[in-house]
Amino acid sequence: MSGSFGDPSVFLVRVLFELVIFVALARYFLQLFRADFYNPVTQAVVKITDPVLNPLRSVIKPVGRHDLAALVFALVMVALMVFAMTAIQGVGISGAGLILATLYFAFLSVTNLFFWTVLLRAVASWIGNDRSPGVAFLGDLTDPVVAPVRRVLPPIGGIDLSPLAVLLIIQVAQMVIGNLLMG
């Protein structure tokens, strides 16, 4: 039964799929951004994703720093998530609708990944816990995204507002793209 608060089974399916998607996207961006692969958290991501990505790499070769196997795996997981959510809701979806919804949810997954990693990194910097492997992992993911904004918006009085600006940019981008694709 689905009420105004949504369907819990759809929510759970989405959360489970998004966890897998986030790990696959993190693996893609870690390689793209040349992260420190000696970091224990990064090594855990590699260990988790290798059983799926290594066989895929025999078919889908990397191109430069782009781990296309991780990207394709993430897109397939997004498509499966969309299909599962619509099936649970009993809603039919056309091929074009599946492609459009997959693109939309893939965009949301990428932007949500950066939203949460930038937010967590900012909170960790406020706490003063910048030396842990987890924070270094977040830095490897967020620094290439925050650095261009930081060049335009340097710290003011010792306060770095660039993470806040990135979070606002992500939110506005999600609204604009959501309105274009789903509006």
C-alpha cells in the first residue's frame, strides 16, 4: 500500500541499489582523479568492486584514466534500479522512458555522491579530523570538484565557503536537470 509518504519497498530498493551505484561511481572517480590507492578506504572500495569489474574489463577496456567498466556497471545498476522501482509500483515503462529515467537517476547518483562527500568532508574539517584515511578518501573524491570553486571563491577570514558553493551548485543543477528531463 502506498500513501502520501511513498512506498517503503521502493525506498529500500533504491537505497540498496544506490549503495552499489555509489561504490561503483566512487571507484570510477577515484581512478579518474588519480586518488591515493594506498589509502585503506580506497583499497576497500577496490576490493569490493574488483570481483565485478575485473571480468567486465576483459570486454570493456579502460580509456586513459576512465574506468569504463565501472561506469557501465554503474549505469546498468541504475537501469536495474529504475526497472525494479517501476515494477514494485506496478507501473509500466517504455524503452525510451527507461533510458530517460536511467539518465536522470544516473545524474542524480553522481551529483548525490558529490553532495554527500563534499558535505562529509566539510563537517570533518570543522571537527578537525583531517588525518584519518576516511577523510583522505573524501578529499580524493572532493578536491578536484571543490578546487576550481576555491580558486574563484578563496577563503574569507579563514573560512572556506567553497564547499558550501559546491553544494548549492549541485542542488541548482539537480533542480534544472530534473525540470528539463522530468518536467
